Amino acid sequence: RHCSRFGSLCSLCAAHALGRLRPPPHRAMAHKKMKGRLLGKGCSVKKSLKQARRECQVKEKGKKLKKAQPGEEAETPKAESKGTAAAASEGPKLTKKEQKAKAMMEKQHRALYSDKERILLVGEGNFSFARALCRHLGSGAGVYATCFDDEATLAKKYTDAEECRKEVEDKYGGTTLMGVDATRLHSVKEFKGAFHKIIWNFPHIGSGETDLDKSAEEHRLLLAKFFKSAAKCLNKESRGSAIHVALKTGEPYKSWKVVQMARGAAPLDLGNALPFATGAWEGYAHRRTIGFKTALSKDDSQELAKGANIYVFVRRPEEADDA
């Protein structure tokens, strides 16, 4: 810029031009001290330059990783997508509090059984709970698993039963029996007074009765007969002897009145009730009494997702000798 007075760029005009292009130091300092106001243009440019440098550094780092690990880079997305799909199939992710509560329920359920006890399982379907129990105990020496069906009917209804029975017997040394009526356990001479725990998970007649009132009455009678017979097979000398019955929550199971049936049929009282934790039993798959059908049954016990409880019935000490 030329001075109109002297015809050339004088020092005064040069200083004036420099002042317009570059703010004096005291103005820059004033901006730094002011809080809550917009930064000057110079500061925003610096920020953008810093951001650009960061992006360049990230890109360079990514290129180096691609060159150093070409195989791993290609496999990572597959692994991530596989993990994401697995997580999606498992349902919503549990919070830490929910995970802790779930782990506690599983621990409580497993703690009901010991390898030092003689345990009788009745009404087994595919024997997957018997197998899971043996896996937990590390032995099947004290496990006696029974079902109502004969061998031919069992093979037809539950194709996986043979595999479960084989593992219980051959690997863990357990015992599996067929054709055992849960309402006449005491008729087996060897069963009387022999067991510390007697377990019936999800008893059901499987008659297909559509009348809910009639069906409830049939199941109340079934439970009463079972309790009366099973009580005679408990070890009288063991204070921890108990009968365990697992039922789904809600109706129609609530109408079966399991607690009242136990108290009325035998010298038994409800000692405890806790959630049935399917996750506590490796390989356990709930099955319907009518057998496995893909339209009705689920491999991963989804039918128990709405909730189920296990009721622990103990002998009344004052009446134990009269049973």
C-alpha cells in the first residue's frame, strides 16, 4: 500500500497495516483470560490444524498395522460379527448386578446336592438333568435316575436319552432305571429309607386334558401319591433328607397346590423354596412328558424362561417315626 502523502510505503502506514493484520499482544492475552466467550479466529484455526494432524497420525498408524498384520486385519471383522451374533442370540446383556444375582441363584441351586449323598431322580425324560448332576458332583456313584417309560418308549420319545444315560453310567458310574412309577417308589424294597434327596423336576401326567379344573385335580392327586410314597424312601437318620419338586410359576401350576399336597399326604413341611436355575446345570434341556417335538420343545429350556421354582420339603421330626 502506498502513502497518498509521500507516494511510497511509509513506516507509519506499514505499522497501521500490520496492526490490522495481526492483533497486538495485549488483545490476544485479553481473549485468553475471558471465559465463556467465543475464541478468536486465530484460536479456531489452531484447533483445526491440531485436529487435522491427529487424523493424519491415525491414518498413518492404520496403514502400518495393515502392512504388519494383513491376516489378522481380515479375520477381525468376522470374529466381531460372530461375537455380535452370539450376543444377540443370548438376548439383552445383563448388568453387573443382574449377573451377580444370576450367579448367586445358580450357586444356591447347586449347593442343594452333595457327592456324599444318595440321590434319587424320578420322572426323568431324556436324563439330561441326571447327566448334569453327575457332571456337577464329579461322580454318579450316589445318583439313581429313573423314568416311567419303558426302554422302547423312551427311545421313541427322546432320541438323546441313550447318549445321556451312557454318560451317566459309563463315565460317572451312576445308575439309570426305566419303568419306575413315582407314586409307588416304596414298593421297591431297596428304595425304602435309602435316599437323602428325592427329586422330581416338573412332574406332569401328559394326558392332554383340556379341562383346566379337571387337569389340576389330576395333578394334585399325582403329587399327593408321590409325596406319600417318597416320604417312606427318605433316610430317617439324616437330618438333611428332603424331597425336591420343581414347578413352573403361574397357572395352571399354582392350582396344583404343591405345598398343601405335601403337608396333607405325608409328614412333610416346606423347608425352602428357591428359583430353578437352568444355567447351573451344564447340558440340561427341559423336555415335555409327551416327548420332544420341535414345534413345542426347545433345546435350551426356553420353556422355563418365564420362571420356575424348586420346593424343598423336609420331614417333620416329631412325626418321622410314624411315617
